[in-house]
Amino acid sequence: METVRIGIAGLGRFGKLHAATLAGLPGVEIVALCDPDASQVDAAASRYRVARGHGSLDEMLDEGGMDAVFLVTPEQHHGEQAAAVIAHGLPLFVEKPLAATADEGARIVAAANAAGVPVQLGFVVRFDAQHSLLRAEIAAGRFGQIVSIRLKRNCSRAWFPDYGDRVHTIYETSIHDIDLALWLAGSRCTRVYAVDRNYSGLTYPDACYAMLEFESGAVAMIETSWFVPQGAPANVLTGSWHGTIDAELEVIGTERSARARLLDSGLAIWREDLTHHPETSLWPEIGGSIAGALREQDRHFIERVRQRAGSAIASADDAVEGLRIAEAIVQSAAQSVPVSLA
Ligand SMILES: NC(=O)c1ccc[n+]([C@@H]2O[C@H](COP(=O)([O-])OP(=O)(O)OC[C@H]3O[C@@H](n4cnc5c(N)ncnc54)[C@H](O)[C@@H]3O)[C@@H](O)[C@H]2O)c1
């Protein structure tokens, strides 16, 4: 396969970023787009010179002519849409979360395995160089035993109205940190205790705090909330998507410890209206192309499509494990009790 022909479903904030990333990769052609919002399809089609625009995924799949599909649609559609892509025998990149429940996720993995279809998850932080370096250090045993992992992912308050009625925030923000904790601990989670809060009055909580215990003895603390004020240093300025992801990580091992902050790129640009701290690791835009972890992630997927093999870095199996933990966290917060995972 010389050129990999891609169809993208969902052209909102993150679909546009994937489109910009894929358009900058050699040997990749975006051949079809779909979104019920025709203005999004038209804008992306003219920007990336894509001939085919569709109002629905089914229409795009029925027309064929693609080697793989990117699903960047709202979270609640992923399960059903992933199943449809797999039923058409097409390799699938799906943004997190894989599905609404762990059981639905497991059914998707089983269907993909049966059809021999590669599936990769949008766990972009696994492709961030600082996380990859840290993982390699831990895997080489240099940290000794992992004692604790602390992960924080707080987002701009202004973004919450767009997400607060879609899924519990644990599936939106903390799903990255659950995945990181699993990846760095290298052990199964056995028990969780969580508390959530809802100050905004939307369907789902705008803050959630979870403690996870692992078989190895490691403990992870995962924190998320949506109250970062607009005056905070902005590290997301992409299209009309402006604001801050305030993310931190700390790992304590018996031999070494480590910490990382997403905001501290070292570069600060002072403007009249705000201070821009461009984050340089996840998806920096340089000269109109997207670099960083997002480019690495999408490039890795394209390679897997060529080899028709699943990803060893961001596998669908790990995503199902993350969904089981997310479900336990939501249950624990709702019932105010610790929840054990079998
Ligand atoms: N990895 C990350 O760091 C990261 C960051 C942001 C968003 N995301 C993920 O990306 C996905 C999309 O989020 P977003 O922020 O771009 O949302 P968004 O609301 O900005 O965009 C979603 C787009 O999907 C379209 N859409 C709705 N229903 C559809 C359907 N049935 N078929 C096709 N298109 C449909 C909407 O019209 C909209 O244009 C979500 O899964 C989200 O969790 C990931």
C-alpha cells in the first residue's frame, strides 16, 4: 500500500487537529470526511482538498474507497461507530474513550480480533517524549518499586458547557491519567475510591478525585476539574479552541522520583490579551503542520495500517482495562464506597 487513504469522522476541535496532522504526513491522503454539520465538512474539504464529504459515517463507509478511518466524534457515539467501521473490515483509530462501557469495549476488541482489524486508541500522552522516557526508566527498574503516582488534569472552565452533558469527566479527562497510571505502574488495579462534585449543574460532575490501588502495592491519585480561569496562562490556542490544560505528574519510586508539568514549556509569549505558554510536546503547530505527540501517534497508526497489525503502544485491550477502572470510579463516587475490581 503506497498511499494510505483516510476517512475522518467528526470535524470539531480535535477532528480538525487530526486532519491537520494527517495532511502533513507523507504517504497519507485524506479522501473522505463526515460530520452532520455540513459547514465543518465544507471548511475541512476546501482546506485539505478532499473531494468527498458526507453527512453520516454510514454514508462514508458505504461509499468505500478508504484504507482506514479516524473516529473523532463525541464520546457517546464511539462504541456503535467503532463496531460499524470494524464490520467494514477497516483499520480504526478511535479517540478516547473506546466505548461507553467496558463490556461494549470488550465486544469491540473481540470483533476486531475476529476480523483481523487493527484498532488504536487516542492515548496521545503515551506518545509524549517525556512520558515515553519516564516509562523506559521505570521499565528498566531504575525507580525500584513504584510507591505512588499522582496525576492532575484540570481544564478551562469555559470549555465545560461543551462537555458537561456528554460523559462523566472521568471518561473525558482522567481516562488519559487512568491509562498513564496503568502504563507506568505496570500492574493491575485492584481497588478504587473516588469522590466527585457538580458545581456547574450540568448532567455530569465538573470535578473528580480518585485513589487507585494496584496489585504491586503502588497507589495512584488522579485529580481532574474544570475551573481553570480564563486569565490562566494559555497553552491551547488552536483555531477557536483557546484555554488551558493544567496537567501534572509525579512518580515516587523506592529508588528515584520524577515530576513533569505540561504548562512549563519554557516558552512564554506575552500578548496584550493573554500570556501564551505554547505547549511543545502534545500538538504544537509549527509552520501550519502539527508536530509532537499527536504527529507521532498518527504516524504510528499509519504504519500499523500498512502492516495491518494492532498497536503495541496504545492497544484496545489496555483501553478496555481503563474503562473498567473508570466505571469503578464512577460507581465509587456515586455510592461513597471503595470498589474492588475482580
Ligand atoms: N486526546 C485528546 O487529548 C483529546 C482532546 C480533545 C478531544 N478529544 C476527543 O476527541 C473526540 C471529539 O472531541 P471534540 O473536542 O473534537 O468534540 P467537538 O464537539 O469539538 O467535535 C465533535 C464533532 O463531531 C461531529 N459529530 C457529532 N455527531 C457525529 C456523528 N454521529 N458522526 C460524525 N460526526 C459527528 C460534531 O458535529 C462535531 O463537529 C472526543 O472523543 C474527545 O474525547 C481528545
